[in-house]
Amino acid sequence: MRRLRELAERTPAGRERYVDLLRALAITMVIIGHWVVTVIERDGDGRATGHSALGDLRWAYPLTWLAQVMPVFFLVGGYANAASLTRLRARDGDAAGWLLDRSARLVRPTSVLLLALTAAAAVASLGGADPTRIREVFWFATIPLWFLVAYLAVVALTPPMYALHRRFGLVVPLVLVALVGLGDLGRLAGPEEWSYGNYLFGWLAVHQLGFAWHDTCAAPPAAGQTAPPSTDAAGPSTHEHPGVRRTLPISRRAGLMFLAGGLGALVLLTVLGPWPVAMLKVPGERLDNASPPSLALLAVAAGQLGLILLLRGPAERLLHRTRPWQVVIGVNLVVLTVFLWHLTAVILLIGVLDATGTLPTPAVDSAGWWAWRLPWLLLLTVVLSVLVVIFGPVEARSGRHRAAGRAGRARTALTVAGYAAVLAVLLINSTTAARAPEPLGTPVPALLAYAAGAVVLRLLRSGWGTRR
């Protein structure tokens, strides 16, 4: 509590605290959503298994327009990445140094998760467990890494994409939306390969809006106006074009326009158009709005942006009170740890209940299933809290490192190589079949490549290769 109080007291007056709240809320909603729709049942051999309840809850599909909050995470990620990049450049840092700095907060908690799961898989393998079963459990526990792959890629592209934003402003997300539309056309009429770029273009489009939001708060005031509060001024750029809009309209009127426009486009694309109403993966559906992101998902993002802008004023007033702000700080210190471990908590709880003969398996949407939701959520919260107490300090300490200065060509190349190795391995894990026979849960060469990349990044952050 003392550290939270100190962090709250040191918060700059102009910090956009709402961004931190949105990050915490987005991750919390993802976790609760995953937990709520979990269905536990028995397979032919009597073993506990599970699946998503969404396929049986068609009435809940419109609720996913709020429950699908990954666009919110990429929006606030764009704001935070723009802020940290401009701060570092103000201290004469460069893009490679910034990427090395950002990798600490992202890679360290991920490495701890993979190390723990690999160790558990090795123990299970030595105990004679079926390699296919080991992979199934490992795959389920690492589902959050699929999202992290996209975010790591967007983070790596932040320096060049922010440069494009400073030059062309809001034209950049419009072009990205057009590319997503082209990919959607490929999914509907072929060739499907056109849609592969949507995994990147869709999230980049939302991320660019985060840049614009940051620049709105960092923009100098017009004559006779007071500057909006911010401590992250980007400063002038020699590559900016006069007359290009780089800021995001954040008035109440703009919020209403985003909300109405997003909802209108969403109805056209889903209720009247070809896209599913659900914004989350539904078993058996041919089309998926989130994998890769579709125009319908971007319409949801626009509507959510409108709602965010409408609630911004009251939220900022609330967050300038000490207690609420301390809670937000506390969650954000371990927010990635909470996200990474929330499905491992499901596995552990199922294992304990199954071993003690107390695991309920009511039919989905039955009275028993709904009655089990509350104790299920409470028990999972307890398990996840224990995991966060154990592993959370790794992430909390990662946020204290701040790189500065210029990396040099060799360190730049090593930073990019290490980061690329980590990203590639997480992608390999996410695309490896859920029932592949993997004694360690994921391909061994991939684990070795990840370890090499993570070690290189750790050595570079510690000053390895720096001239004294």
C-alpha cells in the first residue's frame, strides 16, 4: 500500500489517467468473459474437458459488442506507446532503445509463464502423461499469447507507424481500414489469402487512433486557449505536412458521432450484411470477426471509442480521487500477469475440483450452470490472486527500467533479432495444433529459439555490448 500511495502522489497532474483505467477494465472484462462462458464436461474417457458456451447462447451475441474489448486495449496501447516513444526521444533515445525498453514489460512476464508451463509439461511427460494431452493443456493455458503476438508486432512497428502518423495523420488509419475491407472481400469471395494481412492492418488501425488521442492531449493550444493537460508533448517534426489532421476529436459531440456511426455500420455489416453478430469466436461459425479483425470489428471499435469519449469527463474526475487512482495503479502494475495466467487458473481449479470429486458439470444454459457461475468466478479469483502474488512482482519490477541514449548498429540489430525471435516463437506456439503430440507442450526448437531471444534482450537491457 505504501508503494501505491507513493506512486499516486508522484503522478503528474496532466497524466491522462483514463487511459490507465481503460487498460485495467479491458483486461478485467476479457478475463471475466472467458471465465463466464467456460463449459466443463466429460469426454468419452471420463476426463474433464471444456469449450465455450457461446455456441449455445445465441441471445448473448449482441452482448459481445461490449465484451469484445481488445480494440480498447490497442487504442490505449497506441496512446501509451506514443507517449513513451516521444518521452524517450526527448532524452535523445532512438527507436531500438525504445523497443528494448518496451520489451522488458512484455517479455519478462511471458517468459515466466512459458518457463513454468514447460516445467509442468516436463514433469507430466516424465510421469507418463500422453503428449497429446499435455499439448491440449499447454495450448489452452497459452491462448492469451495469441493476442500478445498481435500486440508485440504492433509495438515493434510503433516507431515507423508513428512517423507516418506525424506525416499523414488520420489518413493512415483510413488506409488501413480500406485494406481490412479488401481482406474481408477476400474472405467472402476469395482469394482468402487477401485476408491474412487483416491480423495486422485491423489492430494497427485502432492503434493509430491511440496516436491521435495522444497528440490531441499533447497539442499546443490555439491562440487564447489553455493547453490540454499532458506531460508527453511530442514536439515538432520536420516530416509533418501543414494542414494534415493528427489529433482525435474528443468532444461529447464527437463521442456521439463515433457511437452512432459505429453502431450504424455494425448493424449494416452484421444484421443486414454477411458478418456474424458475435464479435467473439463461436464454435462452428465459418466467419470470425476477430480472427482476423473484420470491418465489423472495426465498427465495434468506433462505437466503443464513442462510448469512451462520452465517459471521459466523469472518469477523469473520479480518478483524481486518491483511492480509485491507487486501485487503477495497483491493477496496472500486474495487468499483463493477470491476463497471461487467467486460463492457467482455470486449469488448476478444474484439476483440484476433479481430484477431490467436487467438479460440477451442469449442462450449458441450465439453471445449475447459471447457479454455478458465481462460485466459479469467486474460486477462480482466489486461484488467480495466488498466481499474481507469486508471479506479479516480475512484471512490477519490469516497469522500473527505463533505457535512454542511442543503441548503435550492433545493439540495434541484436535488439531486432531478439525481439523477432520471441515474436516468431509465440506465433509458432499459437499456430501449432491443439492436439499435436508435444511432450513439452510446444515444439522444442521453438522453446530454444524463444530462450535465445529473451536472453539476448535481457543482456542488452543490462548494458551488455555497451562501450564503457
